[in-house]
Amino acid sequence: MNLKVIMITAALWIVSLFAVSEWYYGKGWDEGRAALVTQQRQQARARLTKQVTRQQQDDTRGAAAEQKGATRTVTITQEVVKYVKTPGRNVCTFDEARVKLKQAAVDNANHIEGYDHE
């Protein structure tokens, strides 16, 4: 009988040690996973902040460049509308002034400061 009690007690100790070790393992896993998720969130927030800052800088540059080129765009648009809305005009042949205006617009658009990181 004494041997039976010792065997049962040993089995209970082994089972309880296994249960406690599993519980600690699970607890450590949960804490480690929570730490990893927190770290990933912080990295994502840092990346998002950096992207927002970069986007704001690009928007500012683009707005400045667009403001600079607004007058030229209006002139070109008016010239194109004049040629498109002329009644009875099937063939669109541009006169020399129109070609020069278009070339000047292209040259100006290619040299706007601050646009496309130039």
C-alpha cells in the first residue's frame, strides 16, 4: 500500500509540474506576442507619420508649382477652345502663333521650379 501511495503522489507531482509549466509557457507566449504587436504598431505609426509628412511636403510643392503655372494653363485652354468651337471647321490647322504658344507652354511646364523635386 505504501508503494501505491508513493506512485500516485509521484504521478500527481508530474502532472501538476506539467500543468504549471504549460501555464507559464502560455503566459510567456501571450506576453511575448503582445510585446511584438505593440512594437509593430509603433513602427507602423512611425511609418505613417513619415509618409504623411512627405505627402504634405509634396502637396505643398505641387500647389506652389500649380499656382505658378495657372496663368499659362488658362491661356492655352482659351486658345484650344477657340479652335475647337469654331463652326464649320473640319480640319484643325494651327497657325504659327498657336504653334509658338504651344511650344512656349511646353517649355514653361518643363521648367517650373520645385515641381518633380527639381
